[in-house]
Amino acid sequence: MKYILHKLILSLVAVLGLIAVGQPAFAADATITGTVTHAADGTPVTTLLIYAEDAVTGDYSYGYTDATTGIYTITITDNGSGTAGEYLVYNYVITGDEDNVTFIRSQEAVVLTEGENKTGINLSLTRRARFIGTVYESDGTTPIYNAYAYFTQDSGWTAGYGTDYSAYSGAYYVTPTPYPDTTQSAVGKYYVTVTAAGFFGTLVNDLALTADETDTAQNFTLTGQSTVSGTVTDRQGDPIAGATVTLDELNSNYTYTATTDSAGGYTLEVYDLYDYDGTAIGDYSLIFAADGYVTKSRLLSITTEESALTGEDATLRQAATMTGTIYETNGTTVVAGATIQADNGLGNVYTTTSEDDGSFTFASLQAGAKYDLTVTKTGYVKNVVYNVAVSAGETTADQDVLLTTTITLSGTVLARADGSEINGATIRLFDLSKPRSSTADYTTTALTDGTFLLSNIDPGHYRVHVSQAGYIKLKVSDLDLTTAVSGRDFKLEAAATIFGNVTNKNGEPVHNAYVSVSSKAASDIGYGTAYTDMNGNYQISSLKAGKYIVKVWTTGYVEKVVQTRARQGKKTELDVTLRTAGSISGQINDDATGLPLSGYQVRVKGESVTAYTDTNGYYILDGLASGKYTVYVISTAYQTMQRSGVQVRTNKETKYVNFALDYK
């Protein structure tokens, strides 16, 4: 007995010792009490949820205002960490005692000591401004149930937005609220959309909430749908179930669809929730389609709002069906995603796509004519199968089409002199099986490292042109591209350049002078042209090395012809001074009738200068140096006539050098 008593005493001491060294003990709970009232008249706000949120942990406690006085009490329970600290007291924004009322959140910061009962934490609540009204049908009296009203601030929904569905009476109540800060007022300008099934929606801008504690009344009227109905049958008068009826508005992107029932009947509802303040009035294409039948369409007009067009029936003819599979040229590898177009040449064009197994089906072909099938897909050469016959009510099967894979050409464009890469060179391919043309069939540009890639090339033989400023154009007369070609390098020779400045005898620049560079063997060496800029400068690049003839000409100056040599990879400067020219003008007439002759060539003996008469028979010969000239006219219908000793003076026009021609 003495031993047992000793053990009890030791246990008690141990417990007391734990308490003495800091084992936690629970303190008393704290409370926050206050009254919540309406800011407008001081009356109590009843049955409203009030929160007390711990500013440190975010944990919260709550209580309700009572049903008569608006008094609340929140008990903050000590869960082991005490109740002392800072709390934020705030209200929920709605109460079940006041229908369609939302309050601005009011809040108070409260500091509690351990176990304190804090009183007098009162909240005064302001009712938010709201929109109220009724949504009506177009008659202005019939309410619309379940219409959706969406209000949002012009400056954005975070400044305030709200929604509501109208009641059976058509009434709605929307109290816009800003998010996430519900302590702020949402007064301001709004735009609103109102939508309801079976009606065109409406959009209203610049509706204003002017002050909290007030209502803004705004009713809405929606235009109802129009309907188009009818029956779809075959040529025997039997109904076609499951047919698709489509109504496409011709002047917009709006489309309406319906499916026929077991009796072949359909009804199209013509409205759009989001065609705000839209209309069903307009011109449409009414399209009837069903598997196994030829698609039929006709124009239809809706001329009255909320109208019901009945008897829009259609009789469909039995169609032909065509099936097949798209393969690669080995005949076993299927090609999915190929586009197949069937065209009978009579305006009936149908398009479909091959499935994962390569198969395709045309289920509604117009019978009575043969079809051309065109099959295309990236990475394959287009293939056309001609004159495929089809019959109504029958399936033309096994129309398989083989596709040949396209070719790729890749390589690098290099400088011949040092093997460096040429950036930005243009590579053009011309199909040798086609008539010669200046328009390339395939074109690409070399990258910064000189590499290039041309894809999706039809197999065959091609001419190749490779060009870049500062280099001689490379021409390959026949490149075999029946299989893919990689690592094909093209080496370009550095070109010669002729440049310079064109002035008159006073040293002034000559603007817009025409400069041409040719050679004695033009087919071997090449040709180039340029016009001088505002400062009289010109430059002609991409020339082969060699001797060139340079001609410079412009109105008011004598043509200048000089020779120079261009060196590979070098720039050759050639400045040209032009002499001011004179000119000769006159008129050519038929001697017998006196009528002017247009389109006749006038020449100067020993000079390259020529001119043609205009519709009134007038001509002018420019670019002549001062001196005497023989001017003549040659014609197949008239006798040759010339005028000798025609005097030309610098910067002058010798006028009235006329010709009256006689028939031969």
C-alpha cells in the first residue's frame, strides 16, 4: 500500500513539473460584438453574415446579425495559439431578408488582447446601385422568361459587372460589383447584352449608374425568330428522313440548319443570340442535302420580321455514288488527307478528303455526265483521272488513284573564287516539258550560310537559274530531278560593275538619263541598263568581264556612245558628259486629201534617232547635235520622201519640217 501511494505522488509531481516547464494551457475565448445598419436610414441589417479574419493566419470566425436589431456576436475560439492579435471584421454582401439587394463591403480593423470581449464594432452598409427592368417581346408587353442580361463597365469588368436571368414576369435585377475589391463602388457607365433562346440579342451602350442606394430602370425589347418549314421527299413522294436543310444568308456569315424527321419535315429557326439587334429579313440560299441524293438549292427571301414561311418543300433526285482509294505509286501505301475533287464540267463540282485508310466516297453525285477526278496533297504530284462514268442509284467503286511523291532539291550557293557561302541568292527552276517562259515554276532563296531547299517539285527535267547581285547569273540547261537531289552546289563567278556620273557641259548632273551596256558579242557577255539618279549617278552590275559599248541618252541631249573594259570582281568608273541637243519637228499628211498620217516612222540619215507620228500626224526628233541633216519618211504605201539640209541648233527646235506624201 505504501508503495502504491508513493507511485501516485511521483506521477502527480511529474504532471505538475510539465506544467511548470511550459506545457501549453488554453486561455479563454474572445468575442467581437457590434451592430450593422443601413447607411441610408440607420435601420438594422438583419440575418447578415459577418466575418472576423485573422490578419496573420487568414483563419476566420463568423456570426450573424439577429433578425430584429442587427446586432451580431463573433466568438473567436482559442485553438492553442491564443486569441490576441489583429482581425479584420467585414460583412457578406447579401442577406436573405432583403431580395435583390447587394451591399458594398464595409470593414473595420480590430485589435484583441487575450480573451477580450470587444464591443462597439459597428458597420454601416451602403446598398449598391442596380439596374432593374423587364425584358419584353417585340410587342412591348409580352414578357420573356429566362432572358440573360449581362452588364459590364465600359472600362472593364474588374470595375463592375453583373448578370441575371429574367423571371416569368420578364423582370430582372442586376447589381454590378467590382472584382476583386468589393469595397469599391461600381457607379459608372455600362454596356449591356440581353439574349434569349428564340430571339435576336440586343446590345445597349452607355447606360449609367449614377449613385449607390439608387435604381436605374431599363427595359429591353427583343425581336423574335422567323421560321422556315417544309418537307423533303424523293421523286416517288416518299419522305426523306435525316436530310440536312441549311439556310445561308447571302450577305453575311450567318447559317441556320435543321434535320428532317421521320416524316421528312423540318423547321428552321432563324435567329442568332449574338447578332445583336439583328434581323431575319434578307436573302438566303436554301440547301437540301441527303446521302444518296443530289443536293438541291434555291434562293429564298424573308421579307417580314417574326414571320413563318411554310411549304418550303423539296424533291430530291437519287444520286450516284463513287468510291475509291488513294495510294502511292507502289499501289499498297495509302495516302490519307488527300483532296479529291469531282467535276462533271457542267457546273457540278464536289470535294472530299481521303480517310486514314486512303478511302474516299462521293455519296451525292449528279448523274448523267462523266466526271474528272483531281487528286492533290502536299508532298505529292497532282493526278487527274478523266471521264469516270456514274449512274443514279448505283455505286461506281474501285476508283483508285495513284500519287507520285514530289522531289526535293537542296544544296549550297558558293562563290567560285574562294568557296565562300553566298547569302540571299535566288534559285529558279523552269520545267523543260513546258513552253519556255520567264516565269519560274519553283523559286527559293539561299539562307545566310548559302544553303537552300526546294520541296514539292514535280519529277522531271529543269533549267536552273541562280542569281545574286554582284555575281554572274549561272544557268544550268538540264538538271535531272526524277529523284531527290541533295548536296547540289552552285558556284557563281564574281561579276564586273560599271558605274559613273552623267553631267552636261556645265558640270551639272543629268537626271533620268538612260544608260545601256552591251557588247560586241552580246549573246556571250550579256546586257544591262540603268537610269541616272538625281545626282546623275548610275551603276550596272552582274556583268561578265570584257569590252563593252556604253550608250547614254536622254531628252534634250545628244546620245553619247563610248567603250570601256569591265574586269571580273572590279568596279569600273565611267563618267560621261552629254552635249545639249536640238530637235526637229513637223507634220506628215496625205498629199491628195490633206489628212494627217499617224504611226509613220521618220528617220535621220546617218543617225539612230527616229520618231513616229501621232494621231494628228505630228512628230519630233530629239537628241540631235547642231548641224545639217537629211530627214526622210519611208512607207510601203507612199513614195519615199526626204528633206535635205535641215539645220539643227543646240537647245533649239527646228519646226515645220513637214511632208506631203503621194501614193505609189
